[in-house]
Amino acid sequence: MAACLPLSGDPNPSISSDPHHKMVKFCRPTFSDHISSIPISPNPHKIQDSPPPPPPCSDSDVWLKIREEARSDVEDEPILSNYYISSILSHSSMDRALANHLSIKLCSSSLPSTTLFELFLDVLRDDGGEILRCGVRDLRAVKERDPACISYVQCFLNYKGFLAVQSHRIAHKLWSDGRKVLAMLIQNRVSETFAVDIHPGAVIGCGILLDHATGVVVGETAVIGNDVSILHHVTLGGTGKDSGDRHPKIGNGVLIGAGTCILGNIKIGDRAKIGAGSVVLKDVPPRTTAVGNPARLVGGKSNPIKLDKTPSFTMDHISHINEWSDYVI
């Protein structure tokens, strides 16, 4: 049974003049089922690499931009006003909005949104802001690299690749702090909801684009660097029943095409490109292109063609590959 209560626990002077704000009502289950959260220590798993280029604006500017876009969308589609108010405009900060949105997406009849909201908000606030900072870089990555992304707010609300990565960051924090049962539960709900299966033990950097995202599978000991773009139906998997470190390590600025399988504890070098449909079983040097099944280096192993641009930024899936193929249409 749920009670609809006026929003009073999240004062936000910045929206007090918003005509929609006075209409806000939050529906939350009234039963007491909250999980008490163990204090969370800083995440020990951080990918060390050269610093990213200076952002065009601060994290707070992105949140303000999201709110501005939400108001514009409400003006264009008044029928969505309640949705935008409860998802964006009623929240004073991005961490609250993200925790609320993920909790609603991932809840179930036996796992209420209130339980997940408190858990997610605790994690987001107790990690020193690292998850949120990476989330902002992810938002920028989607907006800059995906021509189908029309606004930050659309990515925040509707792009399941973005939402799956943020959910994974929370699950990974819990996993790192020994709360593995909760971490695995979140992984399961993400898999069921978004069709993205990332083990909570996997380490993922910042500035990540999961384009379309459906069918992405990432194994327990996989590592994904910063500024990586991954298309749908990509597997970063193992090769058998061996335990221990058994999954791929993806460098910074890598582009992985749709339908690719990268298997085993191998290294994909920084700024490399993997063509769609490839099966990669061996290391790929930095700034090279690998394509095929089994994958081969474009230009040959002894003198592969070197890429002069970061493929995850350009999202160019065909440069040099056409020259490599001897198949003519």
C-alpha cells in the first residue's frame, strides 16, 4: 500500500518558483523496509591514465542544463509534466535524481523503490563523488559521440546504456566493500531490466558510451579504460572454466564494434579499433585495427596501419577496413 505525500523532504529554492513544483506529489511505499548501509570506503579500483581533456563545463553546469532541458520538454509535451517533475525537477541534486530514477527502474514487487533509493543514495554520497563525476563524463560522452542523442536529459532518463553503467558503478562499489550479495542482486536486476550483464567485479573507467547496449556482457575480471565506446552485443568474456584473472583488459579510447567477442585475459591497446563481428583471442597493439574471425591486424602483424585519431571519439567503424577486405560488392 502506498501513500501519496507532498514533496517536503527535499527543499529546493531553485525550483520554488516553478509552477509545476507546487503540483508535485511523491508516491512511496509506507512500510519500513530500508536497508541500513555500512559506511563505504573510497573505491580502491581507479584506472590511472593521462588526464582527460578539460571539460567544457562543470558537473553542476550539466545538472543545470538537464533541468533546463526538462523544463523545455515539459513546455513541448505537457502530458509528460508529472514524469519530468518526479524524475528531474523535484530534486535538488543529480545524485538524488539518479538514485531515484535507478530505484524506480530496478525495483520489483519484492524489492521496493524506497529500499533501493536509500541504498543508491548512500553509495553515491559516500564514495567521495567519484561515481557521479564519472556519470557526468558518461553523459558528455553520449552527447558528443551519439548523433541520435538530442539532449542530456534524454540520455539521463532514457538511454539504457548510460543507466546500466551507472548501476554497475554502484554495484561495483558494493562488491569492492564486501557487500557481494547486494552487488549481485543489482547486477541481476540490471540484466533483467536493461539486457546488459556486467559483473560487479569488473572495473570500468569514465567517459563510457554503450551505444544501444543490448546484449553487452562483461566478465568479472575485465577492465575497461577511460573514454571507451562499445556497441551492442559485445562480449568481454573468458575462454573456459579457469578461475582468477581471465577476462580482457580494454585500454583507453578503444572502439569496439557491434557483435564482437573478445575472449581471455588479453590486452586491447589504447586507441585501438575492433571491427564489428570480430572474434579477438590475442593482444591488439595500441592504435591499430583488428577485424575478422579470428581477428587479424589491418596492414599485417609486422607493420599494422596506425590510427592517428582516437576511434572511440570519431566512432568511425570503417576506415582502413574497406582496404583490408578483398570482398567486393
